[in-house]
Amino acid sequence: MERGHARVVRFVMALLIGVAAVSGCGSGAGKSPVAKVSGKVTFDGQAVTGGTISLFPTGAAKATEAGKAGICLIQSDGSFKASTYGEFDGAIIGKHQVMYSPPSVETPVVPEGGHAQAPPPSPYDGLVAKETQVEVKAGENSINIELVKGATPTAGPGTPTAGPGTPAAAHGK
């Protein structure tokens, strides 16, 4: 009787594992569909050589329901590829607010007995995306982003911003 019970338990466990594998339990649940996004970031016609572009989905009434932001690390040639749930998987399909963050500047090493100095400013401090909104569509997307000095960027008619280059979603509005 004990052997029969063990076989039934193994069969039920195998059945549950099989159902979970087929139904995708835990894989992709709650994830919005993404599409590949790549492009180039420029300032005054030249490639921007560092920093990050963040793509904040704006498709829902509340920022917390819109979805996870796509993060784009800018390479030394100005190119980028978006990553949302995994490396270079893309960004959520729909409209996004665009935000640029300049690269961090390393603090210089202070020699013994010396005085600490402020790190030099990044050449990209104060830059914002000229167009604060982009749309990601199904398939491959090539999105080029032009940066401008901290002037109020254009977002198109009726698109509110929370300040130069800062999407309202970043402020929880």
C-alpha cells in the first residue's frame, strides 16, 4: 500500500509541474509586451558618449500602472539599446516620456595631506531631450534622441512636463 501511495504522489507532482510549465506560471505574468528599441543620442550634431536614457511608459492613468521603464545605456559612439525586463529586450509598446541622465563623474583621488576638491562637471550636465515623448511600436524601433541645453523641451501639444527634461511620471504625478 505504501508503494502505491508513493506512485500516486509522484504522479500528482509530475502532473502539477507539467501544468505549471505549460501555463507559464511565473514566466511573464504581469509583464507588458515590449518591442526592440535602438538609436543614437546627439548634442549639437555630435554623438553623446555617455549617460542614460530612461523611457517611462505613459499609457495608464497612474504612473505606477503604466509599466516598467526602459533603460538605455549610451555607448561611446552615442548608440543605445533599450532594456526593460532583460538585456536589450526593448521597451514597453506605447508612448513614453524621455529623460536623459548624464554619466557620473569620478571624484579625483586626494593625495595624503591634500584637500578634497569637487569632481569636474560632466560635459553633459544640464542637457535634456529635445522631444520629451516618443512612441514604441510593435517590431523594431529606431529612435534618435537629440539633447539640448536645459531649455524647456518640446513635448508636442498638450503634453505636460514637470520641469525641463523631467517627466511628470518621475514625480509621481
